Amino acid sequence: MPGTPSRLRLLTLNMAHGRRRARHQALVRRSTLAANLHLIAAVLRREAPDVVALQEADGPSTWSGRFDHIHTLARLAGYRHAFRGRHQRLQVELRRLGVALGLDYGTALLSRLPLADLTSHAFRANWRDTKGFVAGAIALPGGGAIDVVSVHLDFLHPAVRRRQVAQLVARVRNRQRPLAILGDFNCEWGHERTALQLLARELSLVPWPGPSRPTYPARRPLVCLDWILVSEELEFVGYRTLADPLSDHLGVLAEVELRPAARVARAS
């Protein structure tokens, strides 16, 4: 069921460019990519999250069928509000061959509720960095709003992830609303120097207090790379990892609500 006036259902999923579990999206037919988006949409309809954070979310790209995955998914799953950030955009024309190659992908938000104060940021932490985040304010049915972020961090180097987190912190620290950050962090909770713990310390965020199931690789999950962190004004009501084989990552679903003190402050 959708959230109550002070409660939201949040879901994060790395879409893997729509390839599901194929080795690479360039090897997947357009019809299969479209069918894979139908599978994701079916899970979204079943779980009914109010807000969905997506990573490896493609616009029209040569390697993934040349159609907008986020526009398509929003339509299939019934989300009226959608925002996609372009963290990698490449257009190359091979004129002698009469071929145009294009890549356009990043992170995205889908929402049943209005989105405002939208921003997109590409990290550019090094020459190969294609990661970034999008953020938006979600208006709650009972009044007020929270900020929701969809983020994707570097898969290879801890130092690069920490630099990316520093950029994220600098850009969302002053947004002045309760905050939820969802995404593929490409790291576990681990020791105090991980990007996750750095982000949590800098923005006073907390993870689900119970055990977190592994999310990657989806065929046989070994590590938890996909997380939902919330600020102190929010509390977790529920949290689970989805078993659906939609990608090389498993999705994570949380239900959060404003703490009573935050509801009083919102009403005052």
C-alpha cells in the first residue's frame, strides 16, 4: 500500500541499463530491453513505492535500444513525476561509415508525489568518472517535504568514492529538509573510512538498524552495495531486499516516516 500522510515507501534499484543479467546491454535486443523494463514496472506496481531511486538509468543510447528507459518505465509503472540526470553524455559521428553513436545515462527519480527543487550533478572525480546523483524535494500529502537523493558511486577505488561523497555532502548539506539518500554505493558499511560511513557522519544519516541482506551479484548475492540512509527526522518502519531478478543488483525497499517531533515542527 502507498504511504500514509507522514510515511513513504522508498525503493532503490540499479537498472543495469536495462540488460537484466546479460553480460552487456549492447548484446541485448531492443525488444528484450523493453521486456526487461516491463518486468521492473511489474515489481514497482506490486510493491507500490512512493519514490523510486534508479541508477544506470538510460536516456536514448546506442548501446541500450535508443529509447528513454526512464520515460518508458514511468509510463509503464504509473509514475506521473520523473527526473533523470545525465552523468555521461557522449555523441560521436562516424561520418565515413554513416553511423552516429550516442550514450546518455545517469541516475533518476520516479515519484507518485510532486517533485521540486530538482538538481543533477556529475561527479567528474577523475577522467573515467561517469557517476553522479540527482536530488529532489518530495511534497508529503500531509504537508511539508523531504529531500530524496539517488546516487551511484565509483565501482573501483575507495579514494574516488570518498571524493564523490565529499561533493555530494557539499551540495545537499544546506537543503534544510529531512533527507533520504538511496543508491548503489559500490561498498559495504565496513570500517569508518568507507564512503558510506563518511556520508553518514557528515550528514548525520543512519542505515536500517537491523541486518542488511547482500544485494550483489543478484544471481548469488555476496555483498551489500545498495543502501538507503535517512536523517534523524525520519525513522525506518520496514526494510527488505527484494528477490526479483531485475538486474545484476537486487532492489532494496524501505518504509520510513517522520518522527513525531518532526511532524510537530512541520505543523508549527
